[in-house]
Amino acid sequence: MITGDSSTASEVKLDLIDKSFATALDEEAIRLGGITIFNVRVVGDPAIQRIAAIRYASKVTLVTLALDGSTVSSVDAGRELRDFIAPLEMWTALSLREQAEASVAGYTDLLVGALRSQGHVPG
């Protein structure tokens, strides 16, 4: 289950018992009538290993997977996070060849830093 700060984010639930993070995330996006707009690895962070986003009902919910591989949390992304989300969404839309040539590690770090400064990511 994902916990979040708003009623929308708290409606998001992932079953990681017998599914990968990516599979559970995509299934939840479908259940909500939305889409997964990105799901990227976070390298070198002391608290999280992946960050993803689901867009549905004109909202974006950010979802993080902790280093333990089972703790998931979420928060609805406000306007202040749009500039951090856009590069990751654009990277996901690239072909695999283009993704391999373009690193998003810096953008990922900026998004995680913004979430951490807002108190949504420990560390």
C-alpha cells in the first residue's frame, strides 16, 4: 500500500508480494484510469531505489520504492514539481537507443532532492 499526503495519493495501492514494482505500478495506473509516465532508477540515494509517476484525472502522483524493496510511498505532485517531472517524462518517451545515450540521473537527483526538501523522502 502506498501512503500519501492527500486523499488522491492515499487511493493508490501497490501489491508487491508477487509482482515487480513496474508491473504493480502499471496495474495501479490502469486501475486509476491513468498511465505510468516514468519509472526510473535512483542511483546512490540513501533511502530510495526507484521513483515513478502516474498521471490520472489531471493529477500526477509520484511513487517511490525504498531501498528495502518493499516500502512504497506516494505524494501528489503539485505545480512546483512540474519542472522536475517533465524531463523524466520526455526521456521515457524516447526510443531505447536514445535513452541509452541520454542520462537522466541529474534530473532524477533534482526531483528526489525537491521531494526530500518538502519532507516526502527521508534522509
